[in-house]
Amino acid sequence: MLDKAWVHLCSLDPAYRIGAWKFVQNVSANQGDNQLIIFPCIDCRNLARHSCSKVVAHLVNTRYG
């Protein structure tokens, strides 16, 4: 089971970014090593697919605090 404690950290904390990368890598691996994963975003309604790096950037840069 993937540790989700990182979601409660400040997005400026390096552990938050590491947790986001681990989350995205786990999702990618579970999809059969697909380069595009479903974007976990309320605005995209979890329907859009983007690269792993774009998803991590969105998770880190759009969360303040």
C-alpha cells in the first residue's frame, strides 16, 4: 500500500514532491507503464490524461500551503 502521508504536508516541503512522484510512478506502473496517466484533478474530472511530469508539476505547483 502506498503511503499517502505526503498529501498533508506543505507543498514546499521536499517530502511532498517526493511523495507526489512516488504516487505518479505507482499509478503509471499500475497502468502498465503507460506514459500518460489520468490527471487527478477536480477541474479535469479525472478524465484527462497527461505525462507524469505534468501531473507532478500540477500537484506541486497548484497546492499552496
